[in-house]
Amino acid sequence: MQILSVCDILRLLKQSNINEKEDLHMNHYTILGSHLKRGILRFSEKISGGLTRPNFKLVSQFLYGLLASQSCQLSNIARALNENIKLKKTIYRVSRNLATFDCADRLFENYFSAVKESLSGNIILIVDNGDIIKPCSEKMEYIGKVRDGSTGEYGEGYHTLVVTALTPEKKQPIGVYTRVYSASEPEFVSEDDEILKALRFLGTHFNKDNIRAFDRGYDANVYYEDLMDNNERFIIRAKKNRNVIYNGKTLNILELAKRYKGKYRLKFKKKNGEVVDCKISIVPIRLCSRSEVELNLVICNGLGTIPLMLITNMKSTDDRLSVVLTKVYLLRWRIEEFYRFKKQQFGFENFRVRSMQSIRNLDLLLTIAIGYIGIMSEKVDERGACMELIELSKRIYGLPKFLFYAIADGFAMLFAKCKRGLGDMLRKRPKARQLTLMPEAGFGWA
């Protein structure tokens, strides 16, 4: 019989306490992971209404795989699913299902209905185009020339068009329209045609009083006419070479803006912490192409060497209108954060699928996954699971205003600790068999 010393006993007690703490942590992660997996499945069931069971499995597995792997590569998504079969088989199935999925319109309509429940009041709709640069992917279907927005140079890739709606409280961007297209497609008409399709979608699904915010790239008569014909509220940042009618005279918009030094003041805090004192004016103008419609020009000095010039059809007797419109437009930068999050956190430009249908389906599923994060971030103060995800992400500088990175990192860290993916939860549980009396023997299984 071995006699243990006091030091040996203390060492064993310390080791047992450590193991007990580790078991408690693992048990907590297991419970939280199961809770969030069920949340993903419930959301997948909600947006898969009218779809077949295999399509529902595709949607739920992709949502889980994207959130767990933080990657758009099918191999990483397959690894995150952690199935009890060869990885090669999982990749092949995921790739085949993505290429043959033909219910994208129905899925997006269901997703839009689910997202719209989180949007209420005066919604700000932000429209912006982007790009996907694939310099070494010449075999991809319909790949064409695209201008890289970050470098200004032209390369091989695809155009993107995204519309995001800001949540009412946290002002988080949720994608409500997404489209990947290429000028090399046979059915492609023009970039204006693609943008007008998006505007028609917004006109069908949103109230005309919801504000549409646009950057300088949309300062074109074709968009003004479409918005004014449909009587929709808009804010468009004007280019410095546009001519307008002021007091019955035609003059350059920049020359007009320089005449006004600002009647109202607004303090704006930049991302680097610098506080800028902006001076704002509002002037009635008319467009040369639609001289019968009276518009307003908001002039904001202080954000750069050239004044910020915003053209809008909104009017009010309240003197604070110009300040409110400037604030609304400055919220447009949230779509830039949406693009950056999509590309940096999930590596959207690093996908490896080649067919156009696969690319569009992957873009849609990723938009839905980010939309799910956006829905969670809107109620971050009410949901304990969301706060635990942020705690798991271990933010250095506290809770940021843009919550998507923290929640996404929390998903990745939590699901990495889970030993299993969604496989067990997706399997149909057999119905309980009831023991009934058989006429012949008097007993048996039904």
C-alpha cells in the first residue's frame, strides 16, 4: 500500500479542481453551442418555407458552416460541418448542391419577410455597388473587366450591387437586396438596368417614405427621374460638375455651394476620434432635366476641401432639416462597413466556386448569414447568448458600435469547441412506436 504525503494529496486536490473547472467550462460551451445551433435551425426553417427537405438541409448547413468557419471556401465549410464521413465526400456534396440549388428567389423572399420583422419606423435604405476581383481565375464563368474600388485599376472579376437597411435602434446594416452580375453575361443589358431593378425591388417591398441614400456614383438623371416618378424620398450626393437651376439661372453646383458658409452647426466625430465642426446650409434648386420639380441642396462645409453637396426631395418647415439630412447621409458609411466585413471576416473575394449560379447562391447564403448576425446585434442587450458570444470574442477595447465582428468571432470560437456540427440535430428522430394488442397473439408492436 502506497502512503501519500501531504504534498501529494494537495497536488491531487489541485488537479481535481482544475479538471472540475474544465468540465464546467466544457459543459457550459456545450449547452450554449446547442442553444445557438437550435437557433440557427429555427431561423433556417423559417426562411425555408415551401422548400424541400434537402434544400432546407443545404440552407441550415451553409449558415452553420459559414458562421463556424468564417470562410467562403467550401473545404472550410465542410470541415466545420464535422461529419462522420470522408471530407472529400462532404465537399463534393456541398459543391453539387450549391450548383444545383434553384430556389434562390423563394429563399430570399422568405428571408426578406423574416428580416423585415426587425425593421420598423423610418427605415434608411442604403444603395451601393461594389466589386469582386479574381485576378487568377480566368476559368470562372462570365468573368469580365471590373474596376477595383480600392486601387482604381481594372482587373478580372464581377460587379456587385447591395442594398442594406439600417436597424431602428443600433443602426446596424442588414442586407435586403444583393446581386452579383457580369457585363460578359448574355442577358446583361447595362449597369443602369441592374440598378433600376434594385430600385423597383425597393419600391415594391418598402414604403415610399423610407429614405434612399446614394453616393456620387448615382448622381445621374436616370435615377433622379425614376425616384421622382415613383414619389420616393431620396438623398443623393452630387458631383461637382453638375449644373442646377438656382433663382431661374443655370450654374455649376460647386460654385453655388461656395457661396454659402453655413447657417447651422453639427459636430461630427470621425473614426480616428477627431471631432469636426461642420457648418450646414440648405438651398432650394431645380434640375435642368426636370425643371418643374423643386428640390433642396444641402451644403456641408468642414468634412473636406470640397463641400459635401446633397440633393434631396424632402422638405420641411423645421430649421433642423438640413442637419438631419446630413446625419442620415453620414450613416451611409455603414454599407462600407458591411462590404468590409463581408470581404475581410468571411473572405468573400476568396471563394473557389466557378459557375455563375454557384457564385450567386453563395453570395445569397452569405448575405443571409450576415443578416442573422444583424438581427442578433439589434437585440444584443436583451439576449444573454449574444452577450456571451461577445464575451467569448474577447474584445480588446470593449463593445464596439459595429457589433458584427465581435458576434462573428464569438460564433467561430464557440463552434470550434463543439465536437459535432449540425448532423445529429438534422436527422429526423423516429416516431415513438406504441405497443398495441394484436388480434392474433394479444400483444405486439404496431
